[in-house]
Amino acid sequence: MEEKVQLSYNGQHIEFPLVEGSQGEKAIDIQSLRAQTGLITLDPGYKNTGSCSSAITFLDGEKGILRYRGYDIAALAEKVSFLEVAFLLIFGELPTEEQLTKLQDDIHHESLVDEDIKTILKSFPKSAHPMGVLSSLTSALISFNPSSVDVDSDEDMYKAIVLLMAKFPILCSWAQRKIKGLPLNYADTSLSYTENFAKMMFRMPQQEYTAKPEIIRALNKLLILHADHEQNCSTSTVRIVGSSHAGLFASISAGISALWGPLHGGANQAVIEMLEAIKEDGGDTEKFMAKAKDKNDPFRLMGFGHRVYKNFDPRAKIIKQTADEVLGQLGIEDPILDIAKKLEKQALNDPYFVDRKLYPNVDFYSGIIYRAMGIPTEMFTVMFALGRLPGWIAQWREMRLGKEPIGRPRQIYTGHTERFI
Ligand code: ACO
């Protein structure tokens, strides 16, 4: 028998169906609530609200599970490339060799942006934050590629995806070159997606560049671990903007802005700044732990806590291990890694953090790796955006193909009742 949930209101008993996901998660389907009762639900921050059904990413915050299209994140990070994960997320299956070669070739073919984009880039001050630059340039891509995507055409959809996957890493690398005052690099189409990105970021005009394999391995892992995370703030932004049938590039540009915030993707920059500040202050981690616990102090332990992970963040585990490996392989000793480890140890034994189920999240160690690679702190969230791009595209595509209605929440009005002048 179909399970139902009953609501009693105004002497009426109304039944709502339960929907169940493929992993046994249950939700009350309240689509007829307002029509039947005149009521709406109120859930600031959407802590209890599912905005859609999705077949892309499964996560269980209590058990610390994260899977893309059914595959465990740790296995993917170990065994496949970022481009394979991008294909998996967007199209639902890992690519065959033939599909992967075609995608790589198509991306190589589209790996250039209009020279006039450089003029826009030039007009930003050197002090501009790369996330602002990236969001603006992604939005500007619309004007240079104005044809709208016919979402019912597989070919059209594929073309738009290839275009964005090809041009986005160029814009990300240019955002870094800009703040460093370096000449802009174009893609080297003989290289893989990740190698090419590293070359565009780091190649100096006076010498050739070959990326160290350990850097490419770590970069590949980091990008995979960031590639999707179901209905987080930026992804929900991409879906909601796209639900108005704004184009793919416009939706992604909005997602970049959402990711920028320090409570979301901006946390990786905030973590390093926090660790640096602790170091500058003499390295007394206990002092900063006390500040984090003090309700009268706005300081928070950045890189700690997560809206859904209440046990551990499976990405953080892999990233911590990768940080140890990369720094070891590159022979780098970074005192802020020791500070990070000390903070983690103290927090995991402190009732304040234990009781509130606050664990290191994906951002706690990722910045330490980016730093070891020579990526400036302001660029960390751009790196997150590059990793998240396939997830955003996959979610946008799913939303459009699913013919989802325009996203338009309701509210409870608390302002003045009618007034007269
Ligand atoms: N340091 C100190 N206290 C914290 C922290 C923290 N990092 N995170 C949460 N808390 C406390 C809150 O003060 C609150 O305490 P209270 O119950 O006594 O009032 C309790 O833990 C619950 O916190 P909320 O803010 O209600 O939890 P929410 O799920 O809304 O927020 C968030 C999650 C935004 C990630 C939060 O933990 C945070 O601000 N962390 C630091 C920023 C960060 O690392 N963001 C990256 C998230 S991962 C990502 O987006 C990729």
C-alpha cells in the first residue's frame, strides 16, 4: 500500500504521498498543500526542503558517503581522470575510450576564446578578485556565443557543453595571469584537460613548461572531489537561474557568484587566511579555538562544519592524505599544515565541536595543496569553480531535460499591512 502522511488542520485530515529515492530517502510530497489547505511551508535555508529529484549525486551526511552516478568518490579520485568524471556526471555513464577521445578532441577544437575578451579582462584593475573576473568573463561569453541552446537537440546540447568545458579553463587561467601581471597563455591541444590547464596557469614566456606528474595527479583528484555535491548553494543557484530558461553560460556565471561566498566555496581562501593569521599571531591554536567557541566573537573555524555532513566529509579525508603526499613529494614543509593538523586534533576532541558534529570539510586542506602548487590564495575559489563546472552543467542539463518549472519560492510577509499616504 502506498505510504501517506497525514496533516490535521482546521478539523480536516489531509493526506500527502511519500516519495522514496533509490537509496531509501523519504520525502513528503506537498505539491498539493496550498491548494488543499491554503498553507505554505516555511524553511529558511531549505534545511528540510528538497527542491528537486536528481539522479546525479548521492550523499549521506550521517554516514559520510558521496557517490557520483553510483560510483564512490574515493574510487573515482583514484582511478579515473577529471574529464571522465565530467562525462559521467553530465551524461550518466563513464565514457568509452571512443567517447572520451571524441570529447577531448572536441574540447581541443573549441579551446580558444575571442580576442576581444582580452579587452574586457584588461579593463579590470589588477586588484580585482579573480572570482569576480571569472563570473564576468563567463557572462561575457554569452555575447560572443549568442546562439541559444535547443535543449531538445542532443547535438545542440553537446555543443554548448563542449564550448563551455573548453573555454572555462582558459578564463580561469587568465584570471590568475591577470593578477600576476603575466602574458596570457592559450591551450596546448596535445595535452590532457588537467595538464593543459596546469600549463596555461604556470607556463612562463621565457621557458617551456612540463607539469610534475605529482602535481597533475593531485590536481586531478582535487577537481574530481569538487565536481559535484548535489543541491548546494551554487548548484541550486545554477538550477534556479536556468529554470527561467536563462542560458547555460548565464546560469553558470550566477553559480560562480554564489560559490564565491566565504560560507561556501570562498571558505578555501578563508581557511588559508585564518591559518596564516594564527601563524602570524604566534601559532597559539587554543586561543583561536576559544574564539571560535565564543558566541560573542564572530570568528568561526573556517573549513569546519557542513550543512549535510554530520559525521565526516569523505572528501576532506582524501584531501588531507593528498596534502601529506604532495607536500612530501615536492619536498615542501609548510608550517600552516602543522597548524591545520593541530586545530583538527583539538577540535575533534572538544565537546563544542563534537556535540555540534563539526568536522573538517572539503576546504580545510585543499588550500594547502593549491599553495604548494604555487597557486595564489585569491585563486583557490576559482580552482573550486573549475572542478564544480561539470556538476553545474550536469545539474542544469537535468533540470532543463526534466522540464522543471521556474523556481519561485513563496514567503510569509511580515511587513506593514496596508498604509495610506
Ligand atoms: N566554527 C565554530 N562554530 C561553528 C562552525 C565553525 N566553523 N560551524 C558551525 N558552528 C556552530 C554554530 O555557531 C552553531 O552553534 P549553535 O548551535 O550554538 O548556535 C552550530 O555550530 C550549527 O551551525 P550552523 O551555522 O547553524 O550550521 P549550518 O548548517 O547553517 O552551516 C556552515 C554550515 C555554513 C558550513 C558552517 O558550519 C560554517 O560557517 N562553517 C565555516 C565556513 C566553511 O567552512 N564553509 C565551507 C562549507 S563546505 C562548502 O561549501 C564547499
